[in-house]
Amino acid sequence: MDWMVLKGESKRFFELLKGDVAFLFAIGNTKTAEIPGITVAGANPDLIKFTPPADVELLFYGECKVIPFPPATPDGKPTPAIITYTALRLTGVPFFVVDSGLMVKPKTPYVSINAPIGENIAEKDAMKLEDVEEAFRNAVEFGEQISKFADILMIGESIPAGTTTALAILRALGIKTMVSSSMPSNPIEIKEKVVAKALERVKGNEEPLELVAKVGDPVMVGVCGIAVGSRKPVILAGGTQMVAMANLIKRIDERADVAIATTIYVANDSEALKHAPCPVIIADPGLGNSTKPGLKAYAEGFVKEGVGAGGATLLAYAKGFGKKEFLKNVEKSYETAIETKL
Amino acid sequence: MDWMVLKGESKRFFELLKGDVAFLFAIGNTKTAEIPGITVAGANPDLIKFTPPADVELLFYGECKVIPFPPATPDGKPTPAIITYTALRLTGVPFFVVDSGLMVKPKTPYVSINAPIGENIAEKDAMKLEDVEEAFRNAVEFGEQISKFADILMIGESIPAGTTTALAILRALGIKTMVSSSMPSNPIEIKEKVVAKALERVKGNEEPLELVAKVGDPVMVGVCGIAVGSRKPVILAGGTQMVAMANLIKRIDERADVAIATTIYVANDSEALKHAPCPVIIADPGLGNSTKPGLKAYAEGFVKEGVGAGGATLLAYAKGFGKKEFLKNVEKSYETAIETKL
């Protein structure tokens, strides 16, 4: 099957994707990613900070500029941006990048919400509350404006180590679960250790934005702000990170009309999606049938999701592209954007 | 009358304003504004650099944040942003700020195109050509994306001393005319002196972006890039500055579908509009009938235009607001945003 509803009423969201969609990408950095072994969102530790800007450059140009090759894991599994790039190219849906705390700016246009870079949550608070509040307000304003045009917003993310900060938020909210990982062998011990340290600073009576400031990351500020500001339904395109954000959003504004869309690879990997306070839609890009080893690896538990890949797949299906046709186009993107750079 | 056609076929643009409009504001700074006596876009010279961010804060919030009062001339004539704020509030049209070379960032969301601040064109080249080319490319990309939603784009500007850099561009393009001014006594001698110095660096065989890099300003980069990237018709909302930009745009892409919309106060002040290579639409906000001295002053030759005020007036009329009703609402904005801060 192309897509399925894991949880809740999702047909309405799928139908809205046939209309005017705006795809937003909130991207940023947390120094939590500098903890050895916590993420593979970069070919080596020095490159991790370039992953978010390189991801969105790929969306615009089909190639990266801040680094001369696309983001990949150390063993060469390519960024999920390749899936999203394909969906954007096929559908022509307008998209916008939001700087949600970047260390390196992309060579693309981007929206600034004046978000800070996230600190290592094992060591200290992620951000100053006043900085979070200002960036959140800006994101709300932008979300309101951009939603005026669209029938529905889709929001993706790119932030290395984002599943760890998501785990900290979920735990701080009292949700007992484990997040997904870009590795088949989820480095759970490292994540738990970091989160335990972070949670030492949590009292338990914090408001949502206070929690984000203490143990979250700046991408949460952008995503939550845009979703709260939107006058239209919002699909959070991502995996377990979006479960954390959906919980934050619903606590900030219980009327927020959100759903989560992610890949089947995340759904196979984590039961965290069950803790979503909203509908969850699973899209299957069918990469298990790919002739490209770098793509087939997704079905074997590598990478799985990111840069809105699951939502982008759903978008392509909603716009009328079939599963085989979409895969063929993802493979074509892989040939031009990845294989020529290997 | 509410609006009239000064030149060309303008009805089509007016009709499009009844549909989905995106209003963009390209704002920035040129150090040319630091030349004594060249601009009154600020209560005193130290405040001039705050005028563009304060203008767009007014659009978002009805009040300014980077300075505790709205931009005004030294003798208290308020920024034309008050007119644009009123039109945006009445029509609910989505709007976006583009940082086209700001010295001070606004406390609002804004789109970055990585534009440099403009140098004083009397002294040296305004910008490096490579910086202009990068910012232009980003503006083209943003223009393309944002235009996908809309039936028509409207672009306003805020850049103190922008008429002087516009004069330099017009002269460099071989167009013999004089630009308008925010003062009834246009400081023509100062402008001519600055432009003469700037033109010493012009050989005459420059491409449009080379000219902008030599004697223009960064707002031209943003406006021209967005207009060239747009897939839909574009209204350049401004006075004689937009005449310079329309000429640049047409030289970059002769198929660009642009028109200029400005206030009757600019039309009364300058024959430069006759050098527009496109339709020009004149809107009359009727401020001569205002009971507020700060607004009535516009009809006496002060301020006249800026921050898209003429286009915003046209937009309000296209959306069905009558001239008297609009003026009443501008006066209401004046009472809350200006009079309470005096």
C-alpha cells in the first residue's frame, strides 16, 4: 500500500494535500550533536553542522553548496532530502526554509526568526527563555502569513541529534517511550545518559516553551511557532521528533489542527508514534524495492526519515504520482545528485 | 477619483489585485544616507539606519520595537508605513519582509537573501559584484516560490537615500530625469553631486547587475531578483526608485510582467514616472482632506511615498474599500500608532 493511517482521522489531511500546499523546512543545530556517537547525520563529526544547510540546498538546486557533496552517513547512506527533493520537483509545491538556529547559513533564501543555536542539553539549558520566546513569536507571525495562501502547511526539519532532544522533551512531558534513530543500532545508552542529565534541570511545572528552552532544541521553536500561528491545518512531516513537537503544540494550543506524516521505516522502528496526540499517517516510499543500495538501506533501518521525507512521499501520492513512478524518480534524483558525487 | 491610469494598460493589474496578493517588502540600507542633508527618513541622522526595520515592525505590530516610536522626519511627519499598515490590516493580505541589506534587523520574521549593506556611492562601489549576484540569485529563488501561491506580487521598499541611488542608476542607463524626494525642497544639488561622483566609475558597457553593484543599492537587488523570479505579474509599489528598478528589470528580462503603483504625491512631484518602461498606476489616498496635520503634509509635498504606500492604497481600493473609508482608517492608525507616541 502507498500510505495508511496509523492513528486517528487522516483522510481530511490527505485530501487537503490535493489543494494548495506550502512546504516549510525548519532547520537548525544543537551542540548536543557534538556528543560522540549520538548521530550519524554527517559523514564525519566536523561535517555535522553543515548537514541542515546542505539538505535545503539540495532541495533548491539538486546539489549542495556549503559542502561539495550531499549529506550522508559515514558509510555513505544519503540524506533523506533526496526523497523530498524528488517530491518537490515532481509536484512543484512552493517551499520555504526557516533558519531555526543554524550554525552555517545555506546558500538559499531563508526566513529568519532570530532563533539561537541550541546548547548541549547534557551540559546546560538549550537556550535562553527570552530568546525562545522571541523566536517563537516570529515563527507564529510567519506561520500566520504563509498559511493565508495555503489550504494546508507541511513542516519538515533537519537537525542532527534532534531525536535526543525530542526524547528529553517526551520524558519531561511524562511520556515513557523511546525515539527512533538514523542508525539500525539506536545508540540508546548515550541518548538515555544525555537525557537523564538534561532532566536534572527540569522541575516538572514548566510551561512548554520553558521546557524547550531547558532540554529541547531551536527547531522545536520554529516548528511549534509556525504550527501555532497557522490558520490552516498543519502536517508535521517527520518521525519521533514530530511526536515530541505535536505534544508541545497541543499543550500550547489545544485547538491546533495538526497531524504527523512519516515514513514506514520510522513506524517499523519505534512505538513512539503511538504517543502522538494527533492523527499519524504513514507513507511508504517503497525503497526496499530500489536497485540503489543507498536507498535500499532505508528499508534495512538506516536513516529512515528526515527533511520531511515521509510527508513529501505522501504529498507526491496525494498529487497523483504512483508508488513505482515516485520510486523511479527518487532513483533518478539519486543518480544525478548522489552517484555523480560519490 | 480613487485611482487613474497615467500610462499604459493598467486595468489588468488592478483586476489581479482582487485575487490572491502577496505583498513583499525589500528593505535595506545604503551608507549614501549618511551624507548630510540627503534624506529626512529619520528624526535625526543617528536614527536613519533604524527606519527600515522600524517601518516593517509597524506593519506587523502597529508599533515599532527597534526604536520606541515610529520613523518620522525631523519635523514630525510620520512614515508612509502608516498607510501600508492600514491597507494590510483592512485587507488581510499576507506580507513578507525581505532583508535586502539591513544594518539593523527587525524584530519580525524576515527572509534573508544574504544581501550586503550598500556603501556610499559617492565614495566607492555600492557592493561587490559577486555579493550582488548571490543575493540576486536568492531573491530570484524566493520570488519564484512565493509567486506560486499568488495571482500577483506587490513589492514595496524602505531604504533611506534610495532616491539618490535610483538617480544614479537612471543616469547610468542614460535616462535624463530627476527623482522625487521626501522633502518639498528636493536637495537636488547634493544628489547631483553624489551621482556625478558615482558615475565617474561607470564605463557605459555594464550589465544591469554590474551597474547596481557600482552605483545602486541592495534593495534594488532584492526587488529586481524577486520580480525576475516571479511567475506572476508584479506591481512595484513605489515612486521614482521603482522607475529605476523597472528599467533594470526590463533590461535583465524583457518579458518581465511589471507595473508601477505609486501615490499621486509622487506623480505631482516628478516627471520621472514618464521614464517607466511599464504601466504606471497612480493612487490617491486623499490625505489632503485629513484632519491630521502629519497626514495632510503628504499632500503638501512631504514624505509622499515609501514602504509601498501607493500600492497599498491601490490594494485597499481593489479590495473594495472606498476612498473616504480608507482615509478614516489611516487616521485611526495615525491616532493609535503615531499620536500616542508623540
